[in-house]
Amino acid sequence: MPGLRAGHVRRLAAAVVLLLTHALASTQTPPSPSPSPPSTPPSPTAAAPAARPEFVWLRNGDRLTGTITSETARVVRLKTPYGPLVIPKSKIEKVVRADGKVEVLHAAEAVPSPSPSPVALRARLVLAVTGKTFWMAWDRRDAPPDPTLRLEVRLDEDPLATWTDARLDPEEMPGAVVNAFSFAPADVAATVAAGVQLSPAEVQPGRVVLRLEVPASMADRTLRVAYQVNQGTAQAPAWHDVAIASAPVALRADASTVVQLRQDRGRMEFAGFPRRKMRNVETFHIDLAPE
């Protein structure tokens, strides 16, 4: 084999160097790329805060809620869930704006507290009835239209109470119209004047107790008691005094004043011939005796 020339040797050496350079380059690990920072997902758009409601307080205490759309010197226009309202400012006490500011148009009127009513002082009057029963009798042919009897109690000329007995007692005198005055609650109708309170009569053998409460302003009066007969009709009565008694009494607040009402028949009787009638009625006597 002929020998290598110098130019061939130089080209061969250059090729070897180039091959070695490519081999080294292929064996090197390429550098890892720098990791990219994780992408942050886009933030959702924040919702706009809801508008705060506004309040309109009326002078009658009502409250309206909504949004004020406009107002003038005389009215406020308020949009509510139920529709728009036009409210005169003369009826508005105050307005609470959306920012919390309070605008007072008319100050609330102070309502005065009612002063406690003074306790009315009362006086107690107790009538203790003893003695004989008052009664009246008539021949059937001469009986009045209304043979009702009544007991009336007064202080001066102010009526306090009445007891009316319309129940007849024919068994007392067969053949006659008889009314014997009874205080039994089932036999009488009791009435009282304004401001007077009456307890049911306490009926005991030989004694009847009547209890009344009257205003203390009626103190130091004259007590008047009268038995009466009706000279009219049941529909239009005309009471006529038959037996009367009176006496001064001193009533005191929150105290009881006891008065004895003593009754005596005297010579009163139902007799005569051929027609019997009441005689000596004026002798029936009643007497008041304060204790």
C-alpha cells in the first residue's frame, strides 16, 4: 500500500475530531427547562353589594320600606315591593336613608300618661228592719189597678234605692187582695241610683238587714224612709207615701253606719161591713234610730 500523504493525514485528523465532538455532544443531558409557575385561574368578578332599603316612618306609627325614587318639598315617592307610593311629607315623622342617616320631618308627639283615677271613697249604710210587716188589703171589687207596694230610701231628696213588692198574698185573707211587704229576694225587685251599690237583703226571723254603699260625699245628710202604695197603673205608677220616717245620719268614708228601722202596725186593720177596707192605715208607724 502506498503511504499516506501529509494532506490526507490532516483531513483524517480533522474528521476524527469532528466525530468525537458530535459523540460528546450527543451524550450530554440537555438541561431541564425551568418549571413555569402554575397559572392562577382568573378570579370571578365580585358581585356588587345590594342596595340597602330605606324606611319611611309615618306619624301614626306605621313604617314603609322601599327605595326613595324622588322627593319634593311636599311629597316623597317610594318604590316598594307592592308598588310605588306617593307620601305627603305632612304625614311623615322621619326618613331613614340607605346610608343610615335619619332625617326627622316631624318629631313624635309625646302621649301623656293617663293620670290614675282617684279611688272613690265609699260609705256603708246598714238598715236593720225589725217589728211588724207593712201590708195592705182591698176588697176584690175595690182593688186598685196595681196593688204593688214599695219601700223607698233617700238621703235628703236624693234617691238611693227602692224595693218593690208586686207579689200578692191571697192566702193571708181569703176573698181579699192582700200584699204583705216582703224583703225576700224572690219577692221584691230592688233598684239603686247611680253610684250606689246594694247587697242582697239578709232576711232572718224577725229581722231584715239592708246594706248599701254610697259615695262618701253624701255624708251628713237626712235619711228618709217611706212605704208607698201605687195610685196609678203598673205602666204609669204614681207612688203615694203611707208611712214615713226620717233622721239625720253621719256617714263616714270606709266605715259602716247602722240605723235601726223599727216598725209598728198600730191600729191598722182590714174590716167593715158589707165591704171591708183598710182602716187606720195612718197608725202604722216606722221609726229610725241611728246606732
